[in-house]
Amino acid sequence: MKNVKHIINATVLGIALISVVSCKNETKEKSVETAVESSKENTVEVVQAKPKFKAANVTATFQNYIKLKDALVNTDAVAAKNGAELIANTTENSEIKALASAIASESDIAKQREQFSDLTTLLKPVLVANLSSGEIYEQHCPMALKDGANWFAVEKEINNPYYGDKMLHCGLVQETLQ
């Protein structure tokens, strides 16, 4: 009987340890920053290098994608709808437009998050083809949507749009687009 209790305790401890470790793969590195010194006030302002794109509509689409991602991080379905509407209005890609419109018509945050994963997949080749300078971090949560899911960010810090504050920092930088 004691052996069974020990086995159960060891199993529970092992599962808990795996859960904690899988969500602590976040990088502690800060994003690429440039210090700009102000000559008048002797202060230092930190400016993050933002990605630049060849096409203006891709710039607008990516900026709106980040708004959508941030809304999902904050578990804000209304702001997510607004961000998705902006994407639908700025993109020239018909598949992205249709998916963004579907997200905008959805009020359930869980369904918005599922469709966001598909949006990220559709957006990647557009970003790769149009990125002219800067970096975009493709981040991944191995626990999201059963099989794991990706998203894009302009910073290395993990802010998970699939779990929001439940597991905000669960994930890792999978690839850096340059």
C-alpha cells in the first residue's frame, strides 16, 4: 500500500514538474534596443528597432496584427474584434482578409484564439516576403490548442495570446525573421 502511495506521489510530482518546466522556457533576454541620448536634457531614451516592410499595406496589416495579439494577451474580445477588423481593412491578401473578418465576427475569445493561430500561419509568408529591415520573433507555446501554436511579436519577451494571464509567459522564441 505504501508503494502505491509513493508511485502516485512521484507521478503527480513528475507531471507538475513537466508542466512548470515546459512553461519556463521563456527567454530572459531583452529585445534589441537602441539608446538615443538627448543632448538638451542629458536623459537616455530607449527606442526599439521596429520591423519595416516593402509594402505599406503589409506594415499596416502587421501593426494591426500586433493590436489583435495584444488584445488576446489581455483576454479582451472586443479589442480583438477591433484589431481583426483593422486587419481585414488593410490587407490585400484575400485569405487573410476572410480569416480576419471571421475573427471580427466572433465574440468568444476562445474561438478568436483558435482562428488567430490560422491567421498567424497565413501571415508568415507575407511577412517573410516583405520584411526589409528589423526583426520579428515567431514565438511558440507547446501547450496552446492541444498541438502547440505560434504567434509573432516585436519583442523577445513572451506574452502568450493563447492563455492570457493564465499562463502569460508560457512559450519560447522559435524563430527570428530577418
